[in-house]
Amino acid sequence: EENGVKSTIPDKPIDLKNYTKLCDLRRKFQVLYKVEFQTACKVETHSCRHATKAANKEKNQNQKCIPYDYNRVVLEPLDDTPDSDYVNASYVDSLLKPNAYIVTQGPTENTVTDFWRMVWQEKASCIVMLTKTFDFIKVMCMQYWPASKEKNETHGGISISILHEEELANFHIRTFLLAKKEEGADDKEERRILQFHYTEWPSHTCPFSNSVLEFRRRIRAVVGSHQTGKNGPMVVHCNDGGGRSGVYLAIDANLELAEEEDCFDVFGYLKKLRQSRKGLIENLDQYKFVYDTLEEFVVCGTSWFPVKELSQRLKQKSMKNVITKINEYQREYQQICKQTPRYTIGDCAGGHRGDNREKNRDVLIVPPDNSRPYLTSFQGNNFTDYINAVFVDGYTKPREYIVTEWPLKHTCGEFWSLVYDYECAAVVVLCVPPNNTQNFPSFWPEGRHSKKYGPVFTIDHISHNHYSNIKTWVFRINKKIVSLTELMAGVKAPPKTVQLFQLGCWPMGHKVPTSTNSLVELMNMVERWRQRTEYGPVVVVSPDGRSRCGVYCAANACIEQVIQHGEVDIFQAVKTVRRHRPQLVENM
């Protein structure tokens, strides 16, 4: 039995054409991952004398993630400071290049100077940061760069300032200017370095494969695959230079190998990682995630293209393949359906609870608990924190949209609680149901009179504008405090303003709107309104909280990508939108 399983462990790199078969086998027999992972973790360890010295111990965030002596980064010692050559960092090879990476822990208050000394000394090509500075209730890593463009900071004689910062939904890209005056030199030496900061990867978990692949694509566009001689290693860190850093290295090194030699060596590289530093890839889930992400790369390939190629690409995509008899649109859509996560009733327990079941139009479409907004306004003892709604990422901001269904008669109070609690800037309604139907009760005041929804929220009409296909209203939401504890504590509930937009050219039952121009104009109006207010999320409403909302969110993200980067990637936009609710784009 033991030998049978052992024989499935790859002893050489796997060709890309056989890779999906290998993954299928592992999905079928999950134990194979475990055998590989445990075998690779049994490598011989090396000495860690420097990392465990009394003077250096407090420089380590996590005593389990420390460098071996043979490949630690040795800093040039400072005069009269013993052990100033130590930093918790290790050189790690890629599959093609020795010392391609330096893996280090996130800087702490007392090691931030050592971190910048290392970046300068090693002539780092870029910094890849895989942790939030603050996660849950713990400081994961200090913010080792200045708080704003106006300020600069100095650590160990190196001054750091921010030249540029770009925000995307899952990561930020910052350009730093470093300057240092070397001894004996007249003027300062200046260097620019980019920091790629992945912000949506909580520790001990796995992020989304497509976002990590996009993150790596942006890094490689700048750093190039084979770094030239003048550039030093890539500095990679999470909070302790362990699990998450190992995952990124495994993905990056294998993709680099695939570009050169058309193969992956997942198991071989895991062994190499484990010999290079303790704790790289810390658990089985993270190891599976490496397999899955590389598989996604093989299966999905490159789906983005420059916007100038749009018309010729659309022509190509509508041509049928002679063998499969389907066109490119259909192939991509089938691929998306195949890769959409399946949610169990357990994942969506909140919406299936007895007191919440009646708040869903369809018990088959219930949000997963880890991606639904929880209501926080107290409306009475028979109200819960539940509304059938789900967060969707935009292109530049995470959780930019909240998708929900048209409220039922008894959930209008919950709807306004959602808008109030999450400080939403706009509500976008993508349909016009027939008047006075029981099924679609009106949930905003049509005239100029105020109207109360639920026991707590009153909506005042401030102004309205009606265009041919789009109607808009600006409302003030007033909240009455009804909780005794809050009344006693003197909690105030300030009124909030929101604009509601209703699209009039998408008849009930139609799969797409009758006027694409109006849909795009609606998006522009929402964007202009959000620029004037604080950029709060947008609530997107359709009769059933499914298909239409997905079209709106995905199209909006695509337009933002065109504006920001001159690229089109519909495949990934739709994939991202369907992440927490597979019904968000449900037909060709």
C-alpha cells in the first residue's frame, strides 16, 4: 500500500500537457497531496546558530520561521554593535536562478532599519509584500514606508519617500525613492524600487488563484522574468517569512520554469523550499493551492489583451472551432462554469436559519456567510443581522459592490439598514417591475413625502432628475435609535445621503438591456456621484439579485481596467464576479 502511493510522487518535472491529468488524479485521491507534502517536509534540517543567539532571538517574529546559517543574508556589520550582521532573511533559489529571492519576515519596530539596510545592500529588484499590516486583532507587520507622499522617513541613513501609489482590488503598487549618502561620497545615491502589496490574503488561508496570477503578472511586467545582472534578488515577505511567502515563491518559480521549459516541478521545488528555510508553505491547504493556481494558469492561459485589438478579437471569438463546433465565447463560458466554486448549505448557514429563511426570494440563492454583509443597526428583538446580499469586488476596490434582490414586503427595513450600515454612496436598480405588484413592493418614496421602512429608518426625498432611460433620486436616510443600551450610552445616529439610480431600458424577462449606451451612461453617472461623495460601496438591485447585477458589476470592472491599464479581460472579470454567487452571470 505504502509503496503504491509512494510511486505516484513525481520524480521529475511534469510537462504542461500532462499537468491537468496529474491534478485530476490528486483531486480524486486527496491522500496523494498529503503523502507528497509529508515526504517533502522530511528533509534534513541545517544549523540555525545565528538565529537562536540570545541577542538575535528578539529580532524574530516567529521562532518557527528562522533562517539557516548556510544561506542567511549577512548584513555588513555596524561599528560597535555586536550581532548587527543578523536579519531574519534567507536567500532562496528559483528553479532557474540561484539566489533569485530573499525571503524575510515583515519588519517590526526594532528590525525595520535592518530591513532597509538589507534592501539597499542587496540591490533588491522589488519588494513583494503578502500580508496586511493589521489582520483581525494583531499587528502583522509594521508599516515600514511613509504614511503619505508628503512625508519621508529615514532608517539607518536611508531616506524613503513615496513617488506613486496605485490601488487595485487585491493589491497596491507603490513606487519608493530611496536615497543614501555613502561615506566619502559628496552627493546622495538615489534608487527607485517598486513594492507590490497583496492586501487580501489573511494569514493561514488561501486567496483566489486568479487574483494571485494577476498579481504575479503585474510584478513580472516590471521585473522581467530573468532578472538582469544589475538587479539583485526579489525581496518577498509575509508576516513571518513562512507559509504565504513559500506559496508565492512556488507559484512564481514554477511559472518561470514553464516559460522556459514547458514543465512544472511542484514537488521538487517544495523540497528545495523546505531545505532553504523553515516553514515555507506551512500546511496542506497551501500546498494544494499551489497545485490549483498552476492548473488555473494552464487551463485559462492569457485572457487579457490590449484595448486596441478589441474589434479583431471580437471577430475571432465569434468564429466556430471546426472540431469542437463551439465558438470562443462558449468555450470561455464553459470554462468559467467549470471553475466556479460550489457552496454547501453549511457555507450559507445564516440564510438557511429558521428565522431568516423567509427573507429569501429563492432558497437556492443564499449568500455564503464569509462574503455576506452583516447588518449592525438594531431594529428590535425579532430582527437578525441577515439580508440576502453578497459582496463583489470591483477592479480597483475590494467589496466595491453589494448585490441584493428586490426587497420583500417585510425586508424593506433590512434593505435600508444595509445602505446605512455600510455607508453606501449609491443604489443602482436595474429593472422597473410592474406597478403596485405584491411581489415587488416599492421600497423608496416615489413622491416628495418622507416614508418609513421598518421600525427605524425614515427616507426623505431631497431631489430627483428623470432622463429618457434613467431616473435618479437623492435621499436622506434618518435612523431612530431604539436600543435601550444605545439610548443610555447617548449614541447618535447621524443622517446619511444616498443617490438611487433606476435603469428603465431593461424590461423584465429580457436577458440584456435594450440600450447598451444607457447602461454605460448609468455607470458614468454613478462614478461622477461617487467622486463627489466619499467612495462608499454601490448596492446593485435586480428582481432576483442574480444575472443582471453580475452583468453590471463585470462590465463596470472591465471599463475601469480599460481606463486604468488600456487592457480588456472579460473572462477574469466575469470569473471574479461569480466568485461568491455563481448565478451572477448565468447565460451566454
